[in-house]
Amino acid sequence: MSVNNTQPQAYRGRFAPSPTGPLHFGSLITAVASYCEAKSQQGQWFVRIEDTDIPRIESGSISHILACLEHFEFELDAPILYQKDRLDLYHQAIETLKQQQLVYACQCTRKMLGSNAIYSGACRHRQLDFEHQAIRVKVTDQAICFQDQLQGEHCSNLQQDLGDFVLLRRDGIFNYQLAVVVDDALQGITHVVRGADLLDNTARQIWLAQLLKAPTLNYMHLPLAMNKHGQKLSKQNLAQALDFNKAPQLIQHALQCLGQAPVELDRPSKMLKQAITQWSTEQIPRHTCLNGIFE
Ligand code: GLU
């Protein structure tokens, strides 16, 4: 199966942080790149807070995200959307899949599955009741391929690489893969620009979008910002929270990481405007970029 989107559409991009910690320099790279990509193509840019995984939400991180958006002076084309307000929509998507017998209840616990990363489909034919169980979606033995704007062609066979995967956890939490597909479709998103750490999720999302008859999206996976020790900046390795009082300097540095021509130090909105006029996707490095100044 090959996914190729050739129809011209009005560009609708988004930035979709999870409030599992404060935004860091890697998040800024994603925000700046998705914003400039959208705006340089006369597109719209939306922000969605991905707060479905309640146990992992860190108090204070939503207010940090909001403060960053304000201080970096990004212009949003609609009010921010919160996934926690949209749980009914994810339930409806599961219902649609249930009606077509594309999902099933699964009793296997993490302990039962052990270290086996590929789910064997043990519960596929057990016809378990859906109540209080995890729900998995069926996958098939075929390659799902897409053309990433920066990373080139990427293929994955979900059955061989992963097996049927969880959409709703036993504790009632919707999996990121489902929420992201439902929301991108309902928000009319056309282009996804995000970190390359999410590249491996894309085949799952394309598969779900096909099952839900959602439109195919265009993807661009950005280079990962590294610290001076060569580690990817992430919440796990305690990347420093963005200091929004240094917004102009941080914008300059993000643009440098993204291979873009420098912009003059000014107020953030002006710097972003200049960055949009000189924006060049071709200059973005493919894999990593160094954040040697602030980490
Ligand atoms: N919420 C995800 C994260 O913060 C990003 C989702 C996406 O851009 O598709 O890692």
C-alpha cells in the first residue's frame, strides 16, 4: 500500500505538544518549523494540547506551553484545542471501528506479554467483552509506505514490526495514535511537521486514518536537537525548560539549528515574520542539529 497525496489543498498545519513536562529547545524547533512551513505557504497554524494521558501530565506544563506561545508571539489561527475535552470523539471512532470488527478487546497484561515487542494477536479471536478491557486494532501483513518530505521514503509492515496495537488502555486512557488521527482529521490538518522521534509512529497513524476513512496527510519529520553530549533533548533526559524571557535569542538559535538564514534580533513576531519570508525547507538538516548554546 502506498500513500501519496498529490491533490493541492490549502495548507493547515499544527503544533501538538503533550503537557508531560515544560517545553524545551526541541519543542521550539518543532513549533518554529511547523509555523514557518505553514505561513510560508499562506497556510494556517493550529495548536492542540495532547493531554489524554492524565497520569503523565505534569502540573505547570500547560501554563508553561501557554506562556511560551505568548512570549514567542506565535499567531494562532484558532483557539487552542485540548484533547481532554474531546474524549467523546475518540469513543465514537472506536465505535466506528467496532462496527466493522476492526478492533477487539484484549486481556493481555504487560506482564503476560513480557519483553516481546510484537503482539502475537493472542486475544484476536477470543471475542472478549469490551467492558473494562484494553482495545486493540487489527493490522495486516502489508507494507505501509509514505514519502516524508525530509526523511524520504519510509515503510513499515505493522504486523511484522508491531502486531495489533492498543487504542484504548484498560485504565480508560486513549492511546496517542488514535487521538492524533481523529483530531488531525477533524481539524482538517493537511501537513504534519514534527520531530523525527515520531517517524516510527506514522505508519500506525496512516493505517488508522485509512480505517477511519480520514484524509491522507503530508509528513515532515524534523532533525532532533542534541545537547553537547550528543544526547537527544527530551523530557526524559531532563532537557532544560525554555526560558521564554530569552525568546529572541532562542528563535535565532532555533533557526540556526534548522539551517535557515539568520534573522536580526528584534521582537519575536518580527523575527518570525522575517524567518517566514526567507524560509527554505531545502536547508533543513535531515537528522540532527546541535543545541550547544543553551544546554
Ligand atoms: N504530542 C506529541 C508529543 O508531544 C506530538 C504529536 C504529533 O505531533 O503528532 O510528542
